[in-house]
Amino acid sequence: MPEKAQLLSPPDTLEVLKELKPHAIVFGEGESEIHTFIDPYCEMSQRYLAFVFEQQERMFPKYKFYFYLYELNGKNSSHIITSILSSEFKDVALKSVMLNHEDIPFEDNGEAQRTVHAIAQTAIKIGVFKRPYIIINGKVKQ
């Protein structure tokens, strides 16, 4: 079985991500960007997000984290992704679900499906095959 790999070059990946930035849930104010595709119900994504927040005092001044919600096969997270993306406070909803393991009420503001579609299309172009899928300087971190 061939090893899964990033489908686009780092510069092309960064170009595609530029269009996706408005759909991200963003934390931090640093100059360096870290783009990550996560599934709210993925244990590894939850652990990654917990690590980022444990280190936020050190990391948020240096980095700007862009999180894109993208469902993993078998996680059945589409409803929670829609609810987070429909929330007025997406950052709070994301942390409630992924860090505190809280249920949030189902919400669908109509915009969420367009965001889900845009993220999925970009993920397919890039070749996202796992969560978390972390991209720094256009390169996937293994």
C-alpha cells in the first residue's frame, strides 16, 4: 500500500489555504501560521488542541493557529461540526466540545454547510488523510 502524502507543493498548499482562512477558527496572534485540520470527536485532535492551550502563553504570541473542522470517516461528527460552525462564538464552542467534552445544542445557521464544503474541497486538494493534519510553512508535519 503506498504511503499517503501531501498532494500539493508547500507553496501551492499555502496558496490554497489563503482562500480557506475565512473559514478557520483562529487562536493566537503571532506572525507564524499553523494550519490544522481537526475532527472534534478525534482523540488525537483533542489531545493536540489540549496541548496548544496548555502552551498558549508561550505559543499564542508567536503563532496564529487556524483550525479547520473536517470529519474523519467513522466519527459521525458532522452534526457537532455544523453546530460549532453555526455558533456565534465558534472558539468557545470548539473548546467546550473538544477540551471539556461538553454537548452543545444542535444549530445550523445555513452558512455552516458552505464552510464544511469549502473545507472538504480544500482538504481533498491538499490530500488531508489524518487528524490532526498540521501544516507549517506549507509542509505537513508527520
